[in-house]
Amino acid sequence: MTGAGNIEAWPQPTRAAMVRASLRVAAYPLSFAILFAALLLGTAIGPAAIGPDEVVRVLLRHILHINVQTEATADTIVWQIRFPRVLLAGLVGGTLGYAGAAYQGVFRNPLADPYLMGVASGAGLAAALVIVGPLPLMWGNISIITLAAFLGAVGAVALSYTLVARVGGVTPVSTLILSGIAISTLAVSATSYLMLTNGEDAIAVLSWLMGGFNDSSWRKMWFILPYTIPAAVVIYLHGRVLNVMQLDEQQAQQLGIDISRTQVILLVAASLASAAAVSVAGIIGFVGLVVPHAVRLVVGPDYRRLLPLSTVLGAAVLILADLGARTLVNPGELPIGVITAGLGAPFFLFLLRRQKKAYL
């Protein structure tokens, strides 16, 4: 039997396609389940083991003001030490996740990351200047390193965009990338010079550059929220526009998209959020690069799904990476950049190899 009635002749979905379809359906509940598990594990595990039930009771007591019995020591450890650290790691990871997705959408390149415009190198140079300079590291309750790193990151992005990238009143994407690379190279060279000429402070500078959350606090989280939340709202509202921008530029313009204006808005929002994240956590690589790339492979290129899922899974990944950083070495703590690079680089190479096979 042939023709439309021959069901066996119809193309049948492969097993991999069926798995991807199932993952798309379950993407949101699965992602939030992973994030909840990461939050619980990150708060419960440490030098002093605290049961998940005790963690839940402490959080219920402080967040919902439910009158439940908690052990005094566990209450202090969870609420004053671990939970602020876990939340800050999640906030930074989520920020790098959506900022990385936004950068990849603007540049139409899955290899773009939140540090492409000089965010990391500018922050690193400013932090190094404070560490080796005569300024105090703290001014009252304000961290001078955090403030300087934020200003350095924003300054590097502004320099990349305003002084180098503008050509005839417009900003070609390729020129913008090259200007960011040039500014990053200059900042990295200056940071290396400071480390070589200030050997006694080189370890402190290197420790900051590798990232970490060992000095986390509620205050640091409130420092970056005014930047990360508005930036997330702006970027999320451009989800449909990012989808259109993946087309040819002429097609996007015919659909009413102002390409240059949209690029500026998204890059400013993503860079500002990344600068705030880097200022409190140091330079943490691969999260903003690998997480959006991996999410895209599972749920597809629709930015209305890609952005929130990259945020949730970026938060979960960095919470678990921080858990590894503070538990794999005892006593002591690894820089979180070592963990993210050790896991992210092989995983990204696997993704590239997988993508190469798909083209063969």
C-alpha cells in the first residue's frame, strides 16, 4: 500500500528527537527542581553538617516568620553565613546566564559571553589598582574593591563602545567585538604589570581575579540587585525582538526593528548586569558561555524560553560550583573560577565536537 494511507512511509521521529521534545515540555519544572535542590544542598552542606529539615525550618522561621523550633547554632550558620552566600552565588550565576544569552543573541554568535566587551578585564584592572594602591579596602560598610570593580567594568564597556566602535554614527557588530577585545587586552596587560611590580599583593589580586564568595553578605546582594533586576526585565522584554534579530538584518528592519538602537539597549543592560555580578564575585568564566549554549541545544533558539531557563540553570550551576569550591579542599577553599573552568571547558569542547558532527 502506498500514498498518504501508508503510515509506515511517514518519517518517524528519532529517539533523540523524542527525548528533546520531552525535555522541552518538562524544561521549566525540571529547571526549578534543579535550582531548589542546589539551594538546599548549598545551604545544608559544609564543615558543620545541617540536615535539610533543619535548613527548611530556619528558612521558614526567617522568611515566612513561622514560629518553629530551630537550634541556635544551626540558625546562625544557615541565616547569617550559608544562605546569603548561596543566594549571592545564585544571583550572580543567573545574571551571567541571561547576560550571556543576550550577548549571543545580539552578536548572533553562540560563542559570545558576558565578558566580550571588556567587563571582566576592566573590573580586574580596577580591583588590582585598589588592592596594590594606598586606598583602604573598606570605607565604613562599603567595599572599595566592589565599587572600583563595578566602575572599572562599566568604564571598559563605555570605552569599547564610544571611543573605538562607532563608525559613521553606527556601530557594526564586528567592529564592536574587535574594540572589546582590544580594550580587554590592554586592561589585562596593565593588570599583569601591576601583579609583577607588586609581588606582595599578587596573590590577593589573583585570588580576586579567580572569583569566589568567601566574603558574601546580605549587603553585597543588595548592592547588585538594583542593577541585575532592571537589566533582566529589559532583556526579557526583548525576547521576541531577539528572535527576529536572528534573521538577516534587512528582514529584521522590514519587520520594524531598529537594529542599532536595540543592540545598544541590550548590550548596555547585559553589560551593566555583568559588571555588577563581577564586582561582588570576581571573574567567573564559562557560566555565561556554556549555560545558554547548552539550554539552546535542549529547548531550541526561542529567546522567550532561552532567557528565563538560562537564568534559572545559571543560578543552579554556580551554586553547585561554589559548593564544590568550599568542600573539595579541606581545610581551605578553591577559587570558584577553578571549578567553573574545570567543568565548563571540557563540556564546551564536547558541545563543539557534537555540533561539528551535526554538520558532517
